[in-house]
Amino acid sequence: MLSAIKLDAKGLRLILLTLVAPTLFVLMLLPIRNWFTPSDVAMLQLLWVTFVAQKKGQGAAILCTLISVVLFNWFFVEPYYTLYIYQIDYLTTFIVMLLLGIFIARLSGQLRLQLARTHKHFRQRQRLINNSRQARFTAELEHSRAMMLRSISHDLRTPLATIMGASSLLADRSISLSAEDIHQQADNIYQQSQLLNEHFTKVMELSRVQQMQGELAWQTATPEEVVSGAIARRAATLSQHAWQMQLPEQQSCSGDLTLLEIALSNMLENALRHGIAPITIRYLQQQDQQVFQVINAEQIKRKLASDAGTGLGIPICQSVMQLHQGTFSLTPQVNELNVVASLSWPRSSNKLEQQG
């Protein structure tokens, strides 16, 4: 009996969030319908979809998106109170709104899943480690989650704004666009969608790294093999660039090669995006440490220490090095006009276990 009541209450909350609330929202806007463009209403509806995705997950957010699109067509697209679409511009707005809603839902679902797995692993760790290590792990978890959310907020803002702006221009009946203008706006939507896809890939990489939490597959390879694997992971961006390599042939690199490739690919991508060529890739061994360095020829003309605007590349590198009991650093060398990004970790898994 109690389970049935709980199920009914859960269903009622789902209906309230995905159907009742969006309907009330459009009814509130109906008296001032002429004050808003259809694109303005669509953006406001996507804000509610984002809220539903955070509270109820991917399925509820997709359902809310579909209902919002239907309500948008019924109340804000002429002819009103029908589902008939007589202008192709509105169809573009519907498609963009639907795709963005599904993307937000998928991203939220992945984050909820990753956080659930992280909490599950945290509960397992509580049974195995002492109070001091529990406190340290909790602090690292909260810091990583906060940094990831800040990075996601920053990296999604510009592409979403560009996509909505371009689609709004295409949907505006009062503006007459040439074929070249239409092509340019469509290209803007495509390019920004690619940025969203790249960001989604990084979210998956960070999720993969954080899910491992100490389960390293320790292997040995040459530094050149690790660099080649890292470049292959971002082939479209990195493979056409001329890198300056300082990779010793007589030395080997040991660690979780997959994670090292992920970290190095993000370092190289950030170097191209924020640095100035030529860019040098160096591998060296110092006492019991092995080090990968990516060096820009000139100092970056921007603030390096802030979390804002660095994306997910730095959190990924930090997480990989935490698993290896190593460190990631980004150091400007003012005298030499260089910026050095470094991965440094122990040379053997035995050393790592001793440090752990």
C-alpha cells in the first residue's frame, strides 16, 4: 500500500514537472505573446528543460522537450492553436530546440550516472580507508565536481548562444536573408554543434578517469607510442600540426597508457588553442619520476591560474595524475617566454603502491 502511494506521488511529480509546469508557463506568456519572438520563448522553455534534466534525469527531460515543442507550436506559431507548420523557418527552430533539449538531457543523464557511480565507489572506499583518507577523498571529489560544473557552464554558454542566435535569425520572418547569409548561419550552427560534441567527448573522458579511482592497467611503451596515441585521439585537430619532439629512444614510459594518452591529448589541444607555435613535446626521467612536458614558444597573453575558461582539459590531466600519485602543473617561465605544462609521476607501479 505504501509503495503504491509512493509510486503515485512520484508519477504526480513527473507530470507536474514535464506537463503541468510547461503548460502553465506558456499560458502565463500568452497575454504578452506579441512582446516575444518565437526564439525567445524557445530559449525560456529550454531553461525549464535544463531544470527538469537536473532533477529527474534524461527520460523526463526528453519528455519535457517534446511537450514544450508541441506547446510552442500550438500557442506561439501562426496559425495559432493548430499543429500546422506553414513556414520552413519555424521547422528549423523546432529541430534546433528539440536537438538542444535532447543534448541537455543526455549530458545531464551522463553526469547523473557518473555522480551515482562516484558516490557508490565512495561508499566502498569508506569501508577500506581511515578517516583521514576519507576526508581527503571527499574534498577531492567535491573539488572535481565543482570544477567540472564550472567548466561545463563556461564551455556550453558560447556555443548555445551562437546556435540560438543563428536559428533565431533564420526563423525571423521580418528579416530577408540571401542564400549566402543562410549558408553562413547554417555553417555557424554546424561549427558550434561540433564544439558541443567535442565538449561532450571531454565529459566522457573525465567520467572515465574518475570512475577508475585507482584501478590502473600498468603497461610499458616508448614515449613516441604514447605521443602517437594521444595525437590519434584528436586526429582532426592535432594530426596536421608540426610538433617539435624531444623523445629519447633508449627510455621507456610506464603507466596506464590509455589514461596518459587522454591527459597528453588534452595538453596538446590546450597548447594549440591557447599557446603560440612552435610547440615542443618532451619526455624525460628525473630520479624516480618520469615527466611529459608540452612547451609553448611564447608566454600566453592571458591569465593562467583561473579555473574559468580553462575547460575540462586541466581537470582531466589533474585526475589522471592523481590516479598515478603524480602531479600536473602549468608554469609560465617569464625569462624564457615559455609556458610549460607537465605530467610527472613515479616510474614504477611498486613505487606508486608505496606512496599510496
